[in-house]
Amino acid sequence: MSAGHPERPARIAAVLDELAAQGLSQKLEHFKAPEATRDQLLLAHPSGYIDDLMAKSPAEGSVQLDADTAMNEYSIRAALLAAGSGIKAVDLVIDDSIDNAFCCVRPPGHHAERAEAMGFCFFASVAIAALYALQKEGIEKVAIIDFDVHHGNGTEDILGDRADVFFCSTFQHPLYPGKFGANDGGRKINLPLPGGADGSVFKREMEQHCFPALRAFSPDLIILSAGFDAHRDDMLGGLNFLEADYDWVTRELKSMAAECCQGRVVSMLEGGYDLPALGRSAAAHVKVLLD
């Protein structure tokens, strides 16, 4: 992307390098993601939006979609692979080939609304994965937990009215995108956090509001929008999370998955823009999934 753009290829290298440095890479099973198919994209996005986005994809150079979101000649394929990784992970986890999965992908997806690309996001990868999972035998309810510093507005836009989806998003407020829906009967829970909030505030809000409702919902699969930009070193937010907070929330959610859905967890990388903090935080997350 343009020079200085925070959503850059080095993000993936930072995660992979830290996994290797901590000796985790060789303990993991690695899979290549397929591109999401048009039918899979249609689970979350109308055909006109998909066609328009494809038509805007440049042969060279870049096209600005909004103030934050640009597309170069490689962006569409990267976005298709990111969405496809969620599909692949759902298949592997539900078919019991693996216990859980972390999709180390970019671009992120949780800001992409039904018919609008925004916030570095083109396709709503987590929403697509959830809707795909709900077509699988034995999957009647899916829970999505989004702990990015920004609200998962795209996921909420696409799935917020569904009775078979639990959605909980923690995020700094006020911060981009500056909008979120009302909480709905323990099935949709938005937890805005004030600037400067640390892991103790995050823990309190999750324990008081998210975890009891998640247990009551008892999903068949848990999908994580794993954003690491709430870290205190990240330049795009103003929260003060540490690696230990990502260890804690992953551990809690993994434990709940063991209780309700045979340990089935699919995690997808969302934000995280300070490279050292992103690498350490993602490694803490993956290490718990691997334990």
C-alpha cells in the first residue's frame, strides 16, 4: 500500500517471525488458504457489491475506496484468500481434523459491511465463515467474539439480527468507526471501553457481560475476530492491553469452547499495527490455542 500505511505486508512477517522465535512454528500444522468462491462471498455480500469491487480492482497502481481503504492490483486476491482461510479453518475444525485454528491473514475483514468496503476491509471474512459454518451439519449456533480496538461494525451489520449468531465486540469508544448497535437480549453485546482502559477493565467487562451470555447461548462453534491493536504500544488506538491480556482472554474462551462446543475455535487476525507488539500478542494468543 502507500508508504506509511499501517495495514502493510510486514504485519504478517511480524507474526510469523515471532512464532518462529518462540519455537511455536514447528509445533503448528500449516495449511494454505484457498480463495473464497463467489457463492461463499454471497453468503454475506450482495452480488452488486462483489461485482463493483471486482470492477474497481486496478491492473496497476491503486484505487482509493475511502479515506482509509485503498486497493492495488493484489488486494482482491489477498482479500479472497483471507476470506477463504476462514472457510478452510471452519471445515478443518468442524470435521475434527484439527482442534482449533488461527488464520494469519491480511487484509482484515470486520469493518466490511454488507455493501461497503471500509477500514482496510473488503470482505467480511468472519461473517462469511460464520454463515458458512451454519450450513454445516451439527452447527446450529455460532458465537463471534471481537476484541479488536475498533468495533466490528461489518460483522454486526451482516449478522446482528440473526438469532443463531451471538456477537460480542469490545472496543475503544469513541474511536473509528464511531457507531455501534444497541445490545439485544444477551445475544448481541457491545462493550465500549474508555480511552486508557487496561486489561483489568477488559477483564471486568468480559466477565460481567460477555462470558455469562456466551455460556447461556451455548454455541456449536466460536469464531474470534482477534485484533491486537488494543495493545498499549499500538499507534491506532488508546487502550493499554498487554500480551498477558490476550493470553487471558484466549484461555477463557478456549475453556468455554471445551465446555460447549468440543473445543471448536477459529481465530482470524484483524488489527494490530505496531509490529513488535503485534508479533508478541499474536504469539501469546497462538501459544494458548496450541497448549
